[in-house]
Amino acid sequence: MKRILVLFFCLIFQNVLIAQINEIGVFMGGSNFIGDVGKTNYVAPNKLAIGILYKWNKSPRHSYRISYTQSTISGNDLDSEVRGRVERGYKFKNEIKEVSAGLEFNFFDFNLHDNLTKKVTPYVYSGITYFAYDELYVINGETKKDSKANTLAIPMVVGVKSNVLENFVLGFEVGARYTFTDNLDGSLPKNRSLEPLKFGNINSKDWYVFTGFTLTYTFTEKPCYCAD
């Protein structure tokens, strides 16, 4: 009777848990900044970005995702095509360390239990990002650090992925972060004593972008083993 009950519960929960595929892996690519200093290109990675990520695939169409990514972002007015920026000649560097969590949606079914069939799907991801950075200010043309700070951002990611090998998924994505700060480049210091040093467009927030590849390993949660 005990074995029959175990088998019964295995069969009941199998259909519920069969879609619970886990993925864990890495991100590697580059970063670029969009703000008041440097280039105005939306996607122009110039610094290394690395990270780790985990996904819990709730269904073939969507998954919950959490990640940690870090990079240096930078800007140099001399690289800009805007004449006013070139003449100003400011430059900066800042360290970004972010944690992001949200929902990833697949445009096509991406059933990872079917290892025999190669699948490709575009996807989008969004949620909430919390990141740490340095508060900066510019004085006499030199960029200096004021203090450590943190704030939120909204990630907007588009990508494409495929199960290139059994248990491995390779993806390529471009992810812009709309931040809740305008001082990644030192243009709008929080410190009131530094307000006279502000410059640029104070009505728009800063952005940073991660562009690169993800490689994840997939594994399945098994609810129980029904041995004889």
C-alpha cells in the first residue's frame, strides 16, 4: 500500500513539477553609458561586463530570473560627435554593481524537456534593478568621487537564445537600464555644496547598457523517485 501511495503522489505532482526547469549560468559582454558625457550611441560597448544569473522556467513561455552583473562604465567627450561635448572635454569612470530580478518572456515555446529538438526564440526581460555606484562631481575639468550611493533602475532587455547543446542554452542580449539618477557621470551631484558644479540636461536620467552573451546550464527538479 505504501508503494502504491508513493506512486500515486508521484503521478499527481509530475505534471505540476515537470515544467520546473532551472538554469544557472554566466553573462559576459560589454557596457556603455548614455548621459551627459561622451558618446550618444545607444549600443556601443567599451568596457567589460560580467555576471551570473539564475532562471526558474515556470512554463515554456516565461521564467523568473535573477542576476548579478558588474562593470565599469565610462564616457569621454572627445569620443563624441557633438561639437559642444568635444570642446568641453570632460571624461569619467564609474563602477556599477547591480542585482536584477524580474520576468523573462519567450515569443515561441521553449520546452527544455525536449532535448532532441533544437529550439530558437527571441525573448524580452524586465523587472527591477538595484545597483551601487559612486557619486561624482567635476571641478576644474577633473572628475572626483564624493561618496558611495545606490538607487533603482528599470531593465529593458531584448535577446535571442537557443539550446545549442544538451543541457546548455546560449543567448545573446542587449539590455538598457533606465536609472533613477542623473549623476553617474558627475553632472548632477547630490551634495548641495556641489550644486554650482552641475551641468548638462538636468531633466533626463542616465542610462547604461549591457550587451553580451549568456550561457546557462539547465537541470530539472524531480519531485520524487518511485522505485520498486
